[in-house]
Amino acid sequence: MEEKYTLGIEEEFQIVDPVSRELQSHIQAIFEEGKLLLKENFKPEMHASVIETGTNICKNIQEARMEVTNLRNSLAMLADQHGLRIAAAGTHPFSDWRDQKITDHPRYVEIINEMQEAARANLIFGMHVHVGIANREIGIQIMNAARYFLPHIFALSTNSPFWLGRNTGFKSYRVKVFDKFPRTGIPDYFISLAEYDSFINLLIKTNCIDNAKKIWWDIRAHPFFNTLEFRICDVQMTVDETIALAALIQAVVVKLHKLIQQNLGFRIYERALMMENKWRAARYGISGKLIDFGKQAEVPFTELAKELLEFIDDVVDELGSREEINHIFKMMENGTGADRQLKVFHESGNDFKTLVDYIVDETNKGLDYKPKNIKTEAETKYQIESDIKKSILTKPTTKKTKKTTTNSKKK
């Protein structure tokens, strides 16, 4: 069977108040309107200030770009109708998870009952990329080899340096928050699809999980679709970054598949070694060094990234993604989302509001829709004060309430 290497991209967005810059739990109203507009392309998440968009199956990277852009455009419009904005970063710079409402859904109630505080605190925003692989046996072999490249892809995606109003020192703190969940991180090596399925069935049989969607690894063979799902990335600020990473992931899958077809394969390294590189990527992003296991040496990330781009080069034109892959060089030159967040934060005198504004602007860059429902800080403050005065003036006294009750009884 000839593989088509189709694409699907999911992005998790923050819903932000443009005045306070805090996260806002208005997901239900936006979701209901979005469902009418885009049906299954919008999904609520556990926290009511998070909304996920998902593309349809895309036959190439150009179609994926069009879908991602249209979904962001539609979500920005829906949010604006409620006086809100969308923002794409792996964590909100300062909003507290303890202030966020939980979406009323049996699945999320179940997760919180099981995970408790780890689930309540899981206020993070990621990007998942699906690459179509019809042959699931081959898919497992590709997954085994692709694990090596996960830290490289992840380093390029880092976009969450802040948590609860603090500079964490990590380029991606999102993964540190998510590490509290079970069945996360880079998966083990599976010798075959049968071994993989046996592992999943054992977890179900022993009541660890009720279905394979509760496997939250950085890469997994999707339980319901014939895809490899890469789950390691922070959500990206710009459409260009999202598409560049999706193109890179697709090219890695295609390259590894071609090697398998030629009986060449790719050297498999131990999970523990790859987790060392993942930690470095989370801490330093593209500014640090990763381990080259073949050389048994530390190597600057930029050197390994160039090697990766050379490794996939012979499949890029076949996929029609040369322009998208070239954007990876721009990302290394201009910095990841985390690098740019830190730069804006420091240059603004550590002003979080300026930082959130920057994230919002980057998220909406290149979209056709421009916000119309704009209130200044002074207007919002006046509105709040007016509402408070109105509430005080119209609030009935205890005496009047009793009299009204008595008159009602007489009637």
C-alpha cells in the first residue's frame, strides 16, 4: 500500500482578556458558536480558558497551512465577539491555574478524580501533528526510530519560559508541568505492533487506563486513526512556525520510512539517553547543547539541527515543503517563541502585560480578521465601577424585601 503521508494539526489556544491580560473561562459560549461554524474542528479542553482547533486531513503542507490559518482566523473572530483574544504560548505568563474553571464534562471529572492536583494544575498548551501511515506495523518501526529526533524538534518548539508570573529558567516549562501525569515522555522501544498492542491491552486489563487515548507519550501510534502523532511540541505563536514544524515532522517520517523500505533502518538508542536530550531541550531550547550519541559528545544544537535538515533534504522537494523547511533556519536565527518572549519581557522592563500583548499579536499575525471589539483599560475600569454603583443602588433593603413578601402573601 502506497503511503500518502497526510497531515493533521491540533493547536491549543489561550482565551485572554485584552485588558487584564488574564486567562478567561469563556470557552463554553465560544465553543457553542464555533461548533455551529466549524463543527468538529473546535474542541473544549479541561480548563475552560483553553480551546483546541484541529484541521481536517490535509494532503500536503500547503493545505495544512490554509486550514491552520482559517481556524485561527475563525477562532480570533469568535473570541472578539466576546471581547476576548486568542494567544498561543505553551503556558500563560502569569495566570494562576487555581483561578481557572474546569469544563463540565464527564471525561474531565474522571481525570481530575484520578489525577487530583496534577490535573487541576495542568494548564498548558501544546501542538500535535499527525502524519498518516496506513501500515501500522511500519508505523511502529518509524516511531521507534523517530524517537531520536524528538528532542531536536522539541527544542525548536520551545515557547513556555514563564509560569505563575515567574521566569522559570526553562525554555519550555510546559513539559515540566505535564511530567506529573503518568504515561508521558518518550516511549520505550517496541519490537512489533503485536508487542505494542499487548502493552496497551495489559494497561486496559489492569485498569490503568480505559482506552489507549490515555497514553500521553511524546509520540504514539494513534489508537483510532492510522497516524503517527507527535505530541512533544509547545503550541507555536505564529502560523509560519506551526507549519515549519509540521513540515519537519512529516519529512522525518517520510525519510525514516524510505530507509526502512531500503532495509537500511536507523540506529536505535536507549530511551534514557534520549530523555537526557529532552531535558536539555526543555532547559536551554536551541541555545544549548545536545548529546550526539554516535560521537559520544556534546554538540551545539544548531549543528545537530543542520545535520537533521541535511538528513531529510532528499525528501523535502518530493513533499513540496522546501519553503516551509527553510523557515526552520529563520527560527534558529530569530529565536524560538521562548527566546522572543524573554527578549520582549526584558526589553519592556519585565512588564507582563506588554509580553501578553506581544504573544497575542504574534498569534494573529497574517490573519485576515482584525479585532473590532476593543475596549481601553479606562473604559473597562469605568464599566466595572458603573456596574458596582448600579448594583448598590438597585439592591433592595432587608425591610423592603420582607414587606414585599407579606404583600405577596396577601395577594
